[in-house]
Amino acid sequence: MTSQDETPPSAGHAYVDGNALAGPLAEVFAVDLTAATSRCDHCGRSGPVAGLHVYAQAPGLVARCQDCGEVMIRLVSTAGTSRLDLRGITVLSIPTGG
């Protein structure tokens, strides 16, 4: 069984870059995760979260690898709850202030 967000988008779907995740992720984390480096679990590509392709046509935000198109991040926020799925990321390297 495949959900809609697990099927790579066709060429006709519009996306914005990973910076669209900055505001929603700031509501959950005390650091800016768009500056973090993520590694795709599917193809192994590493790059900044800000470089991911983010689709907002679903009930939440779906961030896909800029190379292979696999889902890396899902974020759905409702009143009082945010659900974050990072199973498409092998490693998330978060820069620290020090």
C-alpha cells in the first residue's frame, strides 16, 4: 500500500525550497533546522535541509530529496500538536553555536 506522498511527483507539481520549513520547524525546535545537513536514506545525497523540495499540497509539508525525489521529511501541524516524520533521513547534522 503506497500513500500519495510516497510516490515521486510528476513534472507538473510545483514545489518551493526547504526554507519553507523554517517557520513550522521553529515552532518545534529551538534551532533553525533549515541550516542542518541531511543525508537521504534512499540515495545517500547530503545537503542542507533548505535545499530540499517542499510540497505543500498535502495536509502538511512533504520535503523530498532534490536528487532522487524520495520523501525525507513529513510535517503535519494541527491545533496543539505537530507530527514530524524524519524516516527518510539517515543523518541530520545540526550546527551548534559553539
